[in-house]
Amino acid sequence: MKVITAEEVHAALSYPALVDALQDAYGKPFSMPPRQVFMLDDDPGNTNAFANLPAWNDKLIGVKAFTYFPDNPQPEYKSIYAQILLFDREHGVPLALVDGTTVTLWRTAGISGLATRLLSREDSESLLMVGTGNLAPYIIRANLSVRPIKRVQVWGRSAEKADAVVAAISGEFPEVSFSRADDLAAACGEADVVVSATGAHEPLVKGEWIRPGTHTDFIGNHHADKRECDTDLVVKAKLYADSYVNAFKEAGEFLVPIAEGRLTKENIVGELAEMCAGKCPLRTSGDEVTLFKSVGMAMSDLVGAGLAFQAG
């Protein structure tokens, strides 16, 4: 059985190849039981958890196991440690243990790129990255791989961190203009694609800021009572989710407007498997505002880890 390190994952994965693989995989039959998250003790103040996410298709079986210790001291420890165990689908033979933390970065951004490919205007030229965490450079790379983006703005609560993201990635794309966005409202109004990956508990992106034809993508929130965008945006947009099950359990972007009586579950046009299989309508005009909500799916881990294994 192979052990595939973070460095080997980085060497194996690239965009748009990973976006292509995700689109192909989600368009075919697969199985993905509900993920399980276990709090590690009953103390009301406990935030430490262990989770596992299984999935399989006709070639591979995989399960990602990860620990979440958000109060770990930094930089001695990370807040998340993840590993993905792969098995052969035909005979059940163990194949590899893959660094899951790295795969998660690549596949999360890859799904963002896939949503942009499926839902944004083909002539989209400007991207706004809301958030300056570890995912930001990956999200920018994935989105630039699927659309002819000429301008990227990065917004964060810390101007210093936004500048750091710009400095870290601008050299990879000399043909693209990179800058820090200081006015979030103005930047939202200028972008063809808006991707948000933050830890915000209250809405950052407002519907009144988003112009017709914009594609929006929300990644950061995994809580039923929190959200990265307001109800006005959700009500005006054509809505999609990576998974109905996950979204209606964890996505406050949908659940809060539903609780307010301004949205119903039936307003969600499609989930990712339907989108990739051609079983739901996608963008039908240049004026539509589209919104994709991603919570995270084990199938994406299986695809990313499988590519890393095949490259080894």
C-alpha cells in the first residue's frame, strides 16, 4: 500500500485537469453515504471533533477521516488533520493512504472552478476573491483555468493578508491584473465571478451589490444559522448546491431565508451530480445571477486522491 505525502499530492494535481476529472466523476453513477461528524466529548464548550466521509464509484472506494481541533496552538499544531484511505473497488484491496489536508485544498477549489465553468458566462473576465485563507490561491488558480479572466481582485478584512495573497499568486499569471480590493461593495459590482471562502458568521456579500449576469459561489460557511451572503442575493439568484442533503443540513445561505419564509427548498434548481449529468438547467441567459453553495462532498476527495494515486 502506498503512502502519498502532501508534496506528492501537489506534484500530481493541476488545473484544469482536476476540474475535468471532477466533472466527469459527478456525471457518472457513484455512492456517497452521509458523512459522520462526532464531537469528542459532551462538554458544551467542546469544539474538538472527528469525522469520516465515505464514497465509491466503479473503480475506487475511499474514506476521508479528519480531526478538527480549532483551538490548537499555532504554529505547533494545525486545526485540521486529514487522511484519505483508498481501496480497489473490484476486490477491496487497500491501495493507498493519501494526505487528505492537501487533497481537500485542491478539490474544494476544483469544485469552485467546476461551478464557474458550468454557471458563469463564458466571457467572464473579472474575478473577486473574498477571503484570504489557505484556499484563496487554489480558488483563483481553479477559476482562471476555466474562464478567460483578465482581472482578479482580492478582498479580506486584513489588507496585509489580501496583499500577501496577491503577491503570492500574481507571478504565476503575468497576463492577469491582480489587485487588493478595499471597497467590497464596489468590487462585487465590478466582478463577473464572485467567490467567497471566509469564516464569516454574518453576511458579507449583499444582493444589492451584485449586477446582472454575475456568478457567485459560497464556500466558507458550514453552519445552518450562519451565512456569507444575505437573503436578497439568494432570492434574486438562480440557486444550485453541491449536495441537497448537505445544503439543507448545513448551509445557512439557504436555511436562513427558508426560515424567514422568503425561500423554499424547491427554489434550488439542481445539485452537482445533476448539473454534470445534464439533468437540470444551467445558465440560460447572460443576465441571470447564479449562486452555487458548496459544503463539501466525499466524492471530491475520492477523485482528488485517486488522481494522486494514479500519478504515483
